[in-house]
Amino acid sequence: MLHSFLLGAFITFCYDIFRILRRIIPHGIFWISLEDLIFWVMATGGIFYLLYYENNGMFRWFAVISAAAGMLLYKKTLSLGFVSLVSGAVNGTLRFLRKILWRLTAPARRFLRWSKR
């Protein structure tokens, strides 16, 4: 039952990684759909592994309910803060690096403008 709970939390954590990537790099509907397909294939593999090896191939409702509880608990407690914190930190770091790069390339940009006259 604990493995099912942890698997549910881990599956939701993995989806949060996709959510973070989507906040950092904007995606179109095609890429979002492709990412979701990859995610659900991987999640299905994890669930199949759990049911096959941990439950001897038997479908047991407590495993499904426990995985759903792990997903729900992670989603309601850690998910929003984790996604906001990580995506905000990465976006802030990228903004800072862009500013530095913009200032470092200022002399070259001025020279190019001057040379075009």
C-alpha cells in the first residue's frame, strides 16, 4: 500500500516537472499533447510494474485508491509551491542572465550601429 501511495506522489511530481518546463519554455498545443502522451505512457508503465510485481498481477482496489491518495495529497500540499518556486527561480535566473548578457554585448551593439552609418 505504501508503494502505491509513493508511486502516486511520484507520478504527480513527474507531471510537475512538465508543468515547470511549460512555464519556462512556452509550448504549443502539439508539444503539450506530445508531452502528455509521453507522460501517460510512462505513468502507465509504472502502474503496470506496480500491479504486476508488487501485487502478483492482481488488480487490487487498495492499490489504486492508495495511488490516488498519494497523487491527491502531493497535489494539495507540495505541488503548487514546488512548481511556483522552481519555475520562478529558473525564470528569475534567466532574466538576470539576459540582463548581464545585454550589458556585456552593449559595446558590440554600439559598434555595429556606428558601422552601419
